[in-house]
Amino acid sequence: MKALAARRHHRAAPVVLLLLALLVTGGVYAAFAPSPAEAATTSTSDIQTGKELFQANCATCHGPAAEGTANAPSLVGVGAAAVDFQVSTGRMPMAMDGPQAQAKPRQMNEAQTQALAAYVASLGAGPAIPTDEMVDPSKGDPANGMALFRTNCAMCHNAVGAGGALSEGKFAPSLMQTSNRNIYQAMLTGPQSMPVFNDANITPEGKRDIIAFLDQQHQGSAGGLDLGSLGPVSEGLWAWVVGLAIMIGGAIWIGAKSS
């Protein structure tokens, strides 16, 4: 004990204690830190298959090594989530040039999409495909999701996700038929004119809350006819065209009866 007490005053003691503290801290962080979301474990064969699909379907625009060209951006570092979103919604490969890529029937099946995503992910670190738990609306808070959506998304996508027009022929698409996974991936990767909402902007729990809110909107209007969920535009049209027509018709009927 005396020998140990004497070593406490040794000149190197603070350095040793600091190293031990750093070692313990690193071990605790490694044990309890959340692991990155991965939809599935990829293999070398998946990456090779994805590379072949890329060379056949994407390299013309994005370059043979996905480095990008004058007509298309680099895919290095975009991650698997961006590829899954673009390909599973049919936006890529594009059928024709335009203000923005539009959703259409997908050209690759699920296995091909996953292989292509695995190849692009191998080129550089990027957002991974979210897990089923991360996009499960039953685990989200719709009330918080409504507040987040109306603060960050409603100015483009409408208050309930019905979509809206943007400038230069672009538009924010309706989210009524969009899958929960694609909604999460869109927030994570920022496709087209949409900004990126990374985990520092909107947490994974917040993204799930937004999905929970939109899931409620997909179930229909609790107040009857929703008039397309376009808010005052369709409601005003109904009031002026239909309501005014009824009023004019009533006035004509009353005039005819009185004469």
C-alpha cells in the first residue's frame, strides 16, 4: 500500500490516469453507442451484381465510376437510401429530361434495387436504408409529427401532404401514395428540390412522427368529402362555383314563382 501511495505522486501518474480514463470512456461508448441503420447485410456478390446493373443502366449519365458527368451528379457518397428512393419510385433511370424526375412504374425489382444500392454504398459512406422499425407509424407521435410537418414541409407539400406547385415547372409531389420508407428516405437524402433533413435537423424519432401524421391523412378525412385536401383553393372553388350556382338558381326559382 505504501508503494502504491508513493507512486501516486510519480510524475507520470496523471498521464497514466488520463489514458485509463480515455480507454474506459471509449469502451463504454463502443458498448452503448447506437449502431447505424442497415436494411440488410450486403455481400461481395451483391456489390458485383449492383456494379453490373449500374454499368448497364446508369453509367451513361452518371459516368462509368459514378463520378458524375455534365448531365448527372456524382453518386459517390450519396448512400444506399438515395438509390433505393430513386429506383424504387421509378424516378431512375429517367425516361426523358425534364425539370425534375417523375415517379413512374419501377424498372428494377426489389433484389436488383438492393444490389444497386449496395454497390453505390460501397463507393462512399452515405445514409443507409431505414429499418422497418424506423418507419413504423404505430410507434410515432402524430401530434408532434403534425407540428414538424407544418413547420418544415407544408409550404411545399400542402398542410396534409397533397402536393403543390413550385417554380420553373417543378412541383412537390403528393405524399398520399408514397410508402413510409420512401418518405423517410426523401427527408434523409433531399431529392429534387427538397432540402436534406439530416438527423441534426429532424431526429429519427421526429421523422417517424411525421410518417405517423401522414399515415393518418392517408386514411381519409374524418369530416366527410376532403375536396382533394387542397385547402382553401378547392374549398373556395366549391363555395363560389357550387354555392353561387345554388344561390342564383334559387333566386331564379323564386322569381319564377312570384310571376
